[in-house]
Amino acid sequence: MNDKMSSATNAINWFEISVSDISRAKKFYESIFEITMGEMEMEGMKYAMFPFDPAKGKVAGGLAQSPMHTPGTTGSIIYLNANPDLQEVLDRIEKAGGKITMPKTSIGQNGFMAFFIDSEGNSMALHSNT
């Protein structure tokens, strides 16, 4: 997509979640979302991608391990899609090695949100409509 950012385009094109152990982080995210992530290496970076279809024009991203990627709890927060109900994902987080830092919380007509720390120490968020 070559369109300038507007209300008709995505504000985000790609995201990377910094990790220090790609295998552990991949296992964590596959476990909490019940998905399979593809792996690849490029230019010294280890990468695991969330499921996506490049033909759909949706925002995509993954886990990145390299000297330039440092996990942390400060900075930008990424809200991952946990539809249909983020409580199902929250219920798997601690068993997978993460920590819930804010339980499922209503944000009115915009659905629900929650915060957690992943297996790598990143502060992350979930969003669902119900």
C-alpha cells in the first residue's frame, strides 16, 4: 500500500517485539494465542512472525532478536488482538511464563483491554471487543 497515512490507512505498517530468547518468546506467544509462528533469520536477526496474509493489507509483525532489540517495560505499548474475548488469552499468560499487570478492564464502547509482562520482560497489552 502506497497511500499516505489517513483515516483510510493503517497508522502502523509493521511492529517488532524485542526479545532476548526467540525460542522462549515464540513458545510464550504461541501458547497464549494458540497460534503457530513462522521463523526466519535475516541480516543477523532472528525473527518469528505472527500469522498474516500479505494480500489483505492488515498490520503485521513479530518477535525480533538482535543486538538492536532490547526487551523492556517502558516505552510504547502494543495492543494485540485478543478477540473474541481477551480473558481467554489472559487465562493462559501466567502458565506460559508471563505476568498479568492489569486485568480485563472495560473501555466502554471501545471494548476491553488488559496489560501483561511477556516472557522477555516486555510490557504488552491486549484488546478485544467483548
